[in-house]
Amino acid sequence: MNIGNYDWGLIWANHDALLSGLLVAVQVSVVALAVSVVGGLLLAVMRLSKPPLSWIAVAYINVFRGVPALVSVIWVYFGVALLLGVNFSVFQAGVIALSLLYSAFMAEIFRSALGAIPAGHKEAGQALGMRGTRIFFSVILPQAIKIALPNLGSMFIGMLKDTSTFTVIGLLEVVRVTQNLVAQSFQPFVLYTAAAAIYVLAAFVIDVLFRLVEGAYASPPRGAISQVLRSRKRRRIQQLMAEVGV
């Protein structure tokens, strides 16, 4: 049987189901990304602090960087439920599992980014009488995020792919939907090829989006997002000038 004899029409016939699975995977990944960024930044600050905070951060990072996504989601969905008596939905378990894992990776990304900021920037803020928290959030953090952005895009792609392991708890993402369709049509090659293509296309789209965001933060800003931001800023200035009669 050659490739041309497979029923490739199944892909279009089931495209709604496959895209709904992608939507679920993206939703889980987006929420987990937001949580992981906050958690990773907190861990990075702890990692750069004095003991025992740095010890706690190092222990967490080293443990969860070595835990597979499949094991993490089983711990959350079954282990935590038994230990604490909390019943998570499959969506919640997926978000928590990804957040636990990727906070560790985010921590190392932010630690590297924070370390790349010259010490003179902090000293300049202190010379201007700025408090430590204001220096961090107004001077250090914006520059660190700019440095970390390329790696954050890669982490998001990794999150999206790792949702494929959550079939074990019944999350209806791309692979789970594909498994259900294969059970009905007995065409695994066609449908898993479609699933792979969906992940590849999603990775391309994510890469493009993050590159646009990177361009907006570049010096000088470039790309479509920066143009939109500049035009909005220009309109606000013109509006203010009109209000004061300039």
C-alpha cells in the first residue's frame, strides 16, 4: 500500500475536531506561560538572593528541570488529589503541571537575563534616589524581559508540544483528538501526520508572533507591532496638542 492510497480526505473531514484540540492546547499553554513567567521570575530573584532563599530556588530548579511532563501531570492529577483531597479538572491539572515544570526553566532564563544587566544601571537609579523595588521594576526588569524574549518563545513552543502527553488524563488536545479519530477510522498514518503538521504550523506562528514582539522592543523599534504602537502614540500626542490649542 503506497501513500497515495491512504484516505487523506479524513484530514479535512475532521479539521474542526483537530483545530478544537489545538485550541485547548493553546489555552492550557497560554495560561501556563503566564504563571511560569511570574513563578520563574520569583525563583530567579530567590536564586540571586542569599541563603536559604537561594538554596530553596536551586533545589526546586534542579528537581523540576529533570521531571518529565507526563510524570508531572500524573503527580498533580492523581497524587495531589489523593494527598490534599482536591479534585482538579484536566485543564487545571495541565496548567499546574506545565507551570511547575516551566517555572524552573524560566527561572534560569531570567537569572541569565538579570545577570546581563550592567551594575551601573542599578547604581544610576540609586544615585537618582530611587528605591530598590522601583529600580528593579522600572530599570532592571524591562531590560531583562527584552533579553529573555527569544527564549520565552521557545519555552512556549515546548509547552504546546508537552500538552500532547496530557492524553493520559484525558485532556482533549490534538493528540487525544487524533487518538479518538484513529479509533473510528483506523487511519493512524494520515491522522498523526495531520497532528504533526498542526504542531509544526503552530510553532511557526508562535515564532513569528514572538519575533514581532522582539522587534517592538528593539532599538530602534521595528516590525508591525512597533508601527502600531508608534501610530497610537502619535495620535495621543496630536490629541493632547489639539486639546491645549497648539
